[in-house]
Amino acid sequence: MSEHVVHHKNGFEPFYGNAVKKEQKKAQKGLDDFQGYLFDLDGTVYAGNKILPGVLSTLNKLREQGKMVLFVTNTTIHTRDGVRDRLQQLGVPCSEDDILTALCVSRMYCQEHLPKAKVLMIGEQAMKSELENYGVETTEDALSATHVLVGLDRQFTYERLTLGMNALRNGARLLAANPDPFCPLEDGAIPDTWSLVKALETASLQPVFKVIGKPSDYYAQKALDKLDAAPEACLMVGDRVSTDICFGNANGMYSALVLTGADSRKDIMLQGIEPDYVLASLSEIVGERRRYGD
């Protein structure tokens, strides 16, 4: 899959072009016939501080059947152990090994592809901890930075924008930890990573070099490696068409949009990215089976 990012018709969220139309899939499957299940978190497993209906029973039944479960989130403000703790508090049994985040995948990308990088980070304490704990060199010097890695930063300032801009104007490359323009909250939303990326692009006149989080092929490969499964044996379940469904479609997996979060059936039509299934809740995975369009 090409790494070139094109912009979605809504003007905000990027997507990978070959995800608009699903690639030809193998035989039609029931929702409980997959080897591996990838679940987004916010809007899919929980909403705010509440577990969503049917989640616990569905996860328990899948595991009882010997299915592999992996949680894949675009968060950049929590480390995997932080996500694990939150899930456990909500009653979801899991370990760090059951979780991938855009933050840890961004760190993996730096380790594998940019071993000599000096990263200027736009993000919160979790990003700083993730990079430094795994030996990724960071810097606050715009002149020595080779890359600017951007995640959600709720303390983002004009001074931080200026620092990142100057690093990019000096030749550093822009890395987006995810392509999410906003983060939904119970009482509204806040700007997310892509909003900060666009500010840096505009100020520096430099385009983004790489999007690392969902729906990238790099993130998908890390997920499939962890599951040790072929893409066609996996179902990606999430509440966002532009990231979760795109992620599944573009990387050869089956995809299911769950209507408990950000997007609705209307968004399928508006964005032109079609899932294999639409679910009212996760409980349909081990119960009723519904193809998109049924």
C-alpha cells in the first residue's frame, strides 16, 4: 500500500486510496468464523468511563472459543500499560500484549526505520516516556531535530508550534502518530493529532512525511504479526469509517462498523468506504449476523 496520503472529501481526515472500495475478499463468513478479532476502543469497547453493552460477554465468548483478540487504538496520550489498567478497571481482562496503540507503533517505527533520528516530540508525558524508555533519542533543539513526531497535546502552545515549525523548515521530517482530526468526549470534542499536524504543515510549508497510526499498513502489519494470522482471517471492528473501516479494508481484513460511537450508516455513504458488516453492538458478533446492506 502506498504511503502517500490523500485528503478525504470532508477536508480533514486523510485516508489511503485503495480503501474506498473493498478489495476482493474470500468466501463470505459469519461474524464468529474469524481467527483473529481487532477491536478499536473508544466508541467500540467503551464510551468515556463506561463499558458498552454486550462487550464483556462477547469478548468472553470469543476467548472461550479460542479466538485471538487484539485491541488497536490510535491513542497517543496513554502507554499500553495505561490502556491495560483502564480496561481492567472496566472489567476487561487483558495484558499489555493484547494492546497496540498509535504511540507504541510510532515508537516501533522510529526504532526500525529511523534508528539515528533525533525526534522533537509534540505530545504529552506518555509520548515522552514511550520514546525515552525504549531508547529513541529526543531533542528540544529545532536545529538538530531530524523528525517531528506529533500526537495529541492538550497543552499545545504557540511556542511549541514555533519550535516544530522551525525544525521542519530546517529539514526535519513530519511524522503523524495518527490521522484523527478530533477526539470525541462525552460533552463535545477536542482537537486531536491531525489538527496539530495541519498547523505545522501550514506554518512550515512542509507536508507530512508519514502517518503511522490507523489506517496505515505499518500499523496493520504490526497487528497481524502479533496475531500471527493472515489478514483475511481477521475482522477489524470499530466505530470510525475513516480509520477503523479503512484500516481493515486497505489491509486485506474484513471490517465491521459498530454503531455505538462516532459514525453511523450515513457516514458510510458520505465517505464512500464500505464495511463488510454493520453492527448495532458487539453482541452481534456472537449472535445475529448482519452483512452491510442487509
